Amino acid sequence: MVCSVMKMTNRYEIILYWSEIDDAVIAKVPELPGCMAEGKTYQEALSQVEVIISEWIETAQELGRSIPQP
């Protein structure tokens, strides 16, 4: 199951941008509502959001919610 989740996460669009307010890089996944992470660097934000994508999908599966296709 984890392998299928990881394959799906690699295909979602991830938007990275600097936020002055947060003093951090923000990583957003537009296809997954509320799925976002932050980091001090682009690499850190990307690494964090990959974890959050997996958790988002796992939670949606547990709740029986639909998971948007990438």
C-alpha cells in the first residue's frame, strides 16, 4: 500500500514560493485541498510536503473520501 501511495505523490503538482509573512518557503499541492508544508529552504519544503501528501492520502483513505487524481 505504501508503494502505491508513493507512486501517486510523485505526480501531483507542487507549487513552491517564498512567504515573507512566514519567513519560509511554502509548498502547496493544489489538487489536494489544504495540503501544504513549509521549510527554511526549497529542498526542506519539498521534503516536508512529500510526507504531508502521503499523510493526506492515508487520511482520505481511512475516512473513505475520494482522492483526486494527479
